Amino acid sequence: MADTETRATPWLAFLVGGLLVAVIVIGLVMYSGGGVSAPEPKSVDINLNVPKPPALPDTPKLPDVVPAPK
């Protein structure tokens, strides 16, 4: 009769499958030149003619401090 009490076999198969996929991905990256090639960077020059905002008003003057009575 087969031993159905142990449950290590599905976990072992999952682990070995994951390792196999990782090895395949690493091999594919190494075979393709060591990485993913990025597209050439593009240069964009933006020139906006924006009017200057109006000047801010002066801040209000605070009142003079009166000394406290002694």
C-alpha cells in the first residue's frame, strides 16, 4: 500500500519547480547580454513664455510693543 501520510512531496515539487523557473530566467538574461536594453534617451526642450505674476503687497507693520507695567 502507498504511504499517503507524508505531504512533503508536493512542497518539494513546488520548490524544485520554482528553482527551475529561476534558473531559466537567469539563463535567459545572461544569454541576452546581461540585462534588458533600454531605449535611447530622448531630449525634449520646452520654452514657455509665461508672464510675470503681479508683485505682492508689502506686509502689514506690526504695532509697537508696550512694556508691561511693573
